[in-house]
Amino acid sequence: MMVENMNRSNFEVLGMCCATEATLVERILNPLHGVKHVSVIVPTRTVTVVHDLLLISESQIVDALNTARLEASCRPKGETNNEKKWPDIFTMACGLLLLLSFLKYICPSLEWLALGSVVIGFPKVLLRAIASIRALTLNINILVILAVCGTVALQDFTDGGVIIFLFSIAQWLETRATHKAMVAMSSLTNMAPQMAIVVETGERVDVNDVKINTILAVKAGEAIPLDGVVVEGKCEVDEKMLTGESFPVTKESDSLVWAGTINMNGYISVRTTVLAKDTVVARMSRFVEEASSRKSKAQRFIDNFAKYYIPAVVLISASIAVVPAALNVTDIENWFHLSLVVLLSGCPCALILSTPVAIFCALTKAAISGLLLKGGDYLETLSRIKTVAFDKTGTITRGEFVVTDFSSADEFNNETLLYWISSIESKSSHPVAGALVEYAMLNSIKPVPENVENFQNFPGEGIFGRIDGKDIYIGNRRIGLRAVCERGDCIQSHEISSSKKQCGGETLVGVLSLVDACRTGALEAIEELKLLGVRSVMLTGDTSQVAMYVQSQLNNAIDIVHAELLPHDKAKIIENLKKEGPTAMIGDGINDAPALATADIGISMGISGSALANETSHAILMSNDIRKVPEAIRLARKTTRKLIENVVISVGFKCGILALAIAGYPLVWLAVLTDVGTCLLVILNSMLLLQENHKYEERESVRSKYGKFLEDKTKPLLKKQSSIDEEKGLISGEECGKECCISVTHHVETSKENKDESCGVSKMSLLNGNDNGNFMFVEVHVVKHCNG
């Protein structure tokens, strides 16, 4: 019952100007009874609170924040941020009185209007300062209060009015400047519609009330309300906002669709597969929110620095004022002005904002273009990447296999064998399994998974199942050795492609040939990585012939190829690559999870990838376009440059004002103006990351530069036979426990110089003229126990 009462509420806190006030927000909300978690996103001035509705309401949370004059308001779900087009009435009144006070040169008595501007603007800042003191937080509000009190004590009312007005107007300007970031965030959170049409009743209902397996109607031009499967109709869907895919995707019966994508034409009925809170777009917005609230190393360093920096500035400023006064130094007023300039120039707002705003904009930009990063730290890591390792099946290739040939032993009936294979494979989630099941059904053979006993999965090898009293192993060449070893029928011969073992224990009863094409853009992505100075590596559990065939399709663009790997082998290779520099791993399957977790940054293929891969990865690629990876690296490097620029801006201007003050020109108003200006410059500079990507270099299109991507490269390969084809033992002796098994891992380094020396694909026949794919062979073994 407690779980059902938990609510996730979003609040706009316009009075929060920098990370120092984020600490204030956390200290106000965390002690409240019923508040479970508080997440603060400074760039968009957004606070997300997970709370128990029975213990504390949204209005009570707003009231708690507004006791500190933080201008908080609840943001109803589905609404965009309200742009604050004009300053509040107090700020405008303060500015008007200050402006009139400059007429003191005509009428001296008008100077008192400057004091009036201080009186009008002072209470709002004072209340925030009091709230900060209660929360034991030293922030900009306290610095401003000290500076205003100092100028009033010196009867410099004009400077006091300038400080109050510029500080108030700065917060409004920063809110205006960050509005674009708010809109970008809203484009994620509000992507999916809030209403849906139920086919059965025809009524419009709130998406939060829609249950799983409900049939929804989606007309042309409407956004799909929830993730689901098309059960009727056909249309083209615009998935650009979700995956970054620029072209519409055709959807028909049994096609997957996602909330927030647009039905461009036609009518479809969609059966929902998740609740509104679990849609892909809902998870996207949560990822961006959590990533933005998770501080990067640079941000943590600056925040920790600010904890000691602000008290130090206050002490230095106080010393500049007190020490000369104690020593009865002449021109004491000049020293007081110098102390005020130090106090205001020491405000770290611009420095503190320099990191979170840039990182938030970069995370938002990456999410909009189809890559979800789980934290700002991974942006920093991505900018330093030296090696990118790719899984093959489902990452470089489509992972959509088609059976092109099936040959079986004479003693077995084809239909019976296909029945066994499809029944066992229907229990597996591997892409090859789907292809084999579909092939059986195309031959009018229906799989019956209920008849399969003792199903087992061997990652990197294949699967096992018992059906009709027979033990059947299906997989690559490794599975043959496992079949022999696990049944105790090991012999000294390692040749498993023969039709029958000497003892009659294991029989190779069939070989299926499958084809899988490389993804569009794979070659372009690898070439783009080269331009960025990043090395590419392919890791696959398939045979070396298959791996090198894919390498040939990619014009030998991959720098290093590792074949015939088990999941733990991939993780070990990633460990070795990390010694040479930061390494990224891209994969989609369960067998990629160890490598994804081991890499400095693991990137999973989000929509097509497994749940385990998504969980263990540090980033999720929403589309299947791996060209997003070099784009993300460019974005990360650009973000790093922005961070450096922001720090230079925030520190450089402050140092200039301090140097001017020390030289004898302690201008308080200029110190305030500089503080305001640097904050705005830092924000606007960071906002440049949200702009559309421009071409970094003028170059020909990939199609014209590289020729036809899937041209026939099989025939020349068939003429070259490699010794690799003769190596058979592929399962470690430690795992098997028998001396008959050996372990061989193929590691082939390629370069432009050895382009024509790639391994051939042996014993391969092309059927129906289809030679554009990546060939894979699946062997089927039936185990018969020896009779002694």
C-alpha cells in the first residue's frame, strides 16, 4: 500500500540561481516527513521529489520552498515550463527608483530614492539569506546582504541600489537564458501524449489509466500514446525524437511501436505492452534527470572548492576592512570599497554554473539525438576514448538471420529434424533462434516447446535440449566438443565435422547456413572514429571465417578483430585494451554484459538490446545506428572545451576586476555587473551545445566514397583458404575437464597494408545468388551413449 501512495512530483524553483542554493533546497526538503528522495537539476531550475501523498502533499512542498522565497511552483505533468517574460514588480520598482536617483546631479534630494530602491529589493534577498543561515549554507544571498549593508553604512546608497537591482535582474536574466534548456528537457518529458483512444469503447482516457494488453487506436498525424505491438493496420512512423532516425519506419502487424513517435499516415491498432510510467520515453526522461543530478568529477571538485572558497572570500574581505580600520590607516573609505569589491568579485556563481549547465545541455542534446548517458562522468570519459570495441551480431550486423541452406544426414528425416530444432530453439532469445524457428514454420513445421526437456544455454556455443528421448546440441563447432565431452565420449580426434564419432556416441546430423548483413552506416561510423583518432576493435563469438568476412564487407576498416570468444574472453580483452587508454564497448546481447560492465564506458543497443545489457551499460543507444557513437564522442569533446572556456570566463573577468580594484579603482557597481555578465556568458556559451550539429568537414557521401556497401566480396574470399579453418578445439579444458578439449582464440590485426590478406571463407556455397550477408553455420548433434 505504501508503494501505491508514492508519487514523483516536479517543481519549478525559479529562485535557485546556482548549486549553492541547490544545497539549500535539499536541506529544506530532506527533513520533511514523507519525503523519500530529492533530485535537483540546477540548469533547468527543476526539483523532483519522491514523496508519500498520505504524509505530505505537493502544495506543502511548495510552501516549504517558498518560506525561503525560492519562487517555487508545482509543474503539472504534461505542461511545459512557463517562460518568465518580465521581472517581478519589486525588481521593476527597484530599477525605476534607482534610475530616478541618478537625477541627483540636478536635484540632490533625489539621492534618497536610491535608498528606497534598496528598501524595496532588500527583503526578498534577506529572507533567502536567513533561510540559508538556518540551513547552515553560505551562498550568494549572504554575500549580497553583506555588500549592501556595507554600502549603506558608508552612505553610498547608489551602490547599494545597484547591487540589489543587478542581483535581482540577474536572476531573471538567467531564468530567461536557461529557458531553452527547459524547453529541451520538456521535449523529452512531454514527448508522449497524455490521452489515448481505447478501441473497444472509443473513449479518450488518460494514459496513466491504460492497462497492459489494452488495444488503442492511433490515427494518421497522432502520436502513439504507449509502447506496444501493432495488431491491425499499416503506416509509417516518425521516430526521430526517440531514436534520431531521420527516415520514417514502416510499421505493420506485429511491429513494435513506442510512445511519442508519430503516425505519419494510415490507421493502426496498438496492443499496449507496458504502463505509462514504464515506456521508453518515460525511462529516457528519468535517465536524463538522474544523469543531470549525478555530479561529474569536475562538478564535484568545484562544489567542494566552493565550500571553502566562499568562507575564505568572506574572511579576506572582512580582513581588508577591519585591519586598516584597526591600524587607523588614512583613506579608510577606499579600503572599505576594496573589501566590498573583493566580496562581490569572490562570488563563485559563474564558476559553479560553469560545469552543470554545460553537462546538462550535452546530456539533453545526446538524448535528443538518440544516446542516453547515465551520468556526466561518462561524458568526460567519452571525450577521452582511445578505443571502441564492437560486438558483431546485432551491433555491426543487423542480427536478422535468414536460413539459406539446410543439409541433414541421410538417416534423419528433414521434417523430424526441423521439428526438433525449432522446438528447442523456440526457448532461446538469440537472433539465430528466431531465424531457425521462422525457417521451420515456412516449411509448415510447428515447434512444440512444451516437449523440450532440460533446456540449457551455453553462451558463445549454442543450446541443448532433450526431445523425443534424444539429447540434441545445436550451435557452432564448440557445441560438438561439448556434446562429446559432457557425455564422456571424448576421443583423441578433434575432427567434429565427420558424420559420426568412432564410438557411436555423437552424430553430426545437420548443418544450417545463415546469412546476416552489416548495418547501414557501420562502415561510416568506423571511418569517422578513425578521423577522431579512435581505434576500432571487433569482438565476436563466431568463427574467424565469419569475422573476417564481416571485416571484408567493411573494407578492412576495423583495426583489430578477435574471433571465437566466450563472454569472459571479451571482458578479458577489454581489460587489456583499457591498459592502453580509455575504452568503450558496444553490444546488445546477454553475452556482452560482462564486457559492457568492464569497459570504461559500455554502450548498449537500447531498443533491440537485452535488459541485462541495458542494466550493465553506462549508456544506451536508442536507435540501431552506430554512427551516433562518433557523434557522441564529438559532443563530449566539444563539452570538455566548453567547460574549459566557462572556467576561463568565470575566473578571468573576476581577476580583472580585482586587479583594477587593487590598482586603486574599487568600483562596486562594476564588480556586480561583472558577476552578472559572467553568469550569463557561461550559460549562453553552454547553450551553444544545444544547437544543431554542423558538418565538421566537407566530404563526399559514404556511398560515393566507399562504393556500394554490400557489394559482392565473397567470391575473392572463396579463392583463399586459410589455415584458421582447420583449427577445431574451441572450448577450454578447464571447463570441460577432459584432455580432448583445447582452447583457441583467434586474434587478427589488420591494416590497409594487409588489406588483401584477410582470411577466406571456406566450405561456403552461395544459394539463390544471395552473397551480401555475413555467413554463419549452425551444427546439430544428436548424442547416443556408447555401449561400452
